[in-house]
Amino acid sequence: MKTEDIKLLILCTVSTGLDAVAEVIRRGAVVSGIIGISPESADPIKISGWTDVGIFAKKWTIPFRYVESYSLSAEGDREIIGGLNFNLVWVSGWQRLVPQWLINRSKLGVIGGHGSPDGIDGGRGRSPQNWAIILGCNRFDLALFCITPGVDDGPIVAERSFYYNKTDDIVISYKKASLCMGEMVSEVLQNPDLLDKAKQQTGKAYYYPQRKPEDGYIDWTLPQSEIWAQCRALTKPYPGLRSLYGGKEIIIWNCRPFDDKLTGPPGEISFVFEDTSFLVNCRDGRVIVELFECTENIALSPGGSFSSVSSRMTMLRVMNRHQVKYPNQELARRILNIDAG
């Protein structure tokens, strides 16, 4: 098959997928259409980083359609997608399994990207880039693969890796991943025979567990570096790092280590600056909270204290939730080895 014979349909409904799409277009790809979730149907809580792909599609003059459900299970979804002319589907920013009917409908198949600090087979599942930052990993391995009804278990078409700087947050992580994905997809579009040469995965599969907003509450007894890592991993477009102050919730979008002074117990505010940023004690010093928002009006003051939520209890809850829901999906070694004490 020649490049010009490919009719590419893209599934994308989160902002982190658009950069990879834009990169592929800049490299000369012709996109037949893009599918998203409409503003009326989108639930920003359930779809972290949701974006209106219609705005992006109009900018690049790409035909687009909205489907009714994220799972593509609504009655009208088959009709909406079935009416489009395509022979290859690319999943770029669609965090749900692709149904069998769509895989069957696409002549050249469905491709998508996934990765982890331990490659695709060592880190299937949810939130791998968030986990990579939380765990302090310095490398992330990505794979472009042929999607099957299973979880990230299809044949691998291409692979790339990128490295983290110690200050990288989830936004930078996705930008780095987008460049890698754009490069790999472009490679396939220029040489479609790569799809026939995809290699089956042979390694033992391990999984990263899903994170939910309630898993983001801070344990102020942790070291500065770990609190900072969690904040970088959970900042926008994710739900943010959270804590309770007098029973009221505060969402922290940006914090970082400040110094090694301890002026009180973990969680206590030691200073509030005139620009509203403030210092909080943790295990080995103080962090400065620079960007935050409150669900209610909160008067932060020195001596006031945030509640701590045990990191160990949070991890046990996350792991238990995964094991109950997916008893046959063995957790990634890095998750099991976390020192949550």
C-alpha cells in the first residue's frame, strides 16, 4: 500500500493528544477525519484534560464528528463513525479501550501509543506518565502498537524513549511523548508496510493502577522531593495535589522545595508571603506553595495546619482497588516496591 492510499481517522478528546496530531500534520499527513466528545456530553471530572476537538479540526481544516459516548457504545456511535471514509484509525488521546466493531471496521487496523518506565509490557494499564514522575523515574519508553480488544497487548510497530529532567511535570512529559508519537506515526504513514512487520509482545505483562482524584491528598510527613514529585505529576490537566485546612479543601497546582528548616510539625504553615504563596513544614524542611486554589474562602495564616493523609494507606487503597477489579493483572514491580511507610 502507498502513503496516498491511507485514509486516517483519529480518535482524540484530550488536549494532550493534539500535539502529536499536529506534529503528524506538519510532517505532511492528510487526515480524513477526527472524532471527539462534544462539549454537551463531556464530563471534565471523568475525562482529565478534555478538549473540544472541533476547534482544533477547524484550525487545520479537518472534517470532524462528535460521538455520544467515550466508550463508543452508544447506539448512534457506529452510525456516526461508519459513515466516514477511513482505513486506518489512530488513537491519540482517547483513554478508553477501542471496541471490537471499530477494529473490524478499519481495514488496516487501529494503532495507538502506550508506555511506561518499564516499556509497554512492563507497564500496561493506567496513568503511566503520572506514575513515572511520582516514582522519580528518569526515562520513559513508548511504543506504537496495533490495538486489539485486550489491554495494550497488541503487536509493536515502533518504539521510542525520552528522558526526564528533575523539574519536569506532567505537562512536559506529555509534550515529550507527543513528539515521539508524532515521529512514529509519521514513519508508519510514510511506510505502511511497517504495520505488517509489527512484532508480537513476548514479555510478561505488568500493570500500573488507575489513580483517582481522592488519591491525591498529601502526606505532609513525606520528604520535600516526594511532595514536589506528586505535585508535578498531578498538576493540570489532572485534578491536582490536595489537602484539607480546617476541613476545607485546597488544590495545589505548583509547589517546590524551599529550605531545610523545620519550624513546626509536618503540615503546619510557617510563613505566608504578601503574594499569597506560603511555606509548609514537611519531613525534611519546608516546601513553598506558589499556585493553588480553594473550594471555599480560606484564610491561611502561620501556625495553621493542613491535615495529612497517610501515603501508605493511599497506596494500599490504590493497589487493593486494582487487585479487586483486575485480579489477573499483576501490578508493576515499581508499584509493589514503593516505600510507603
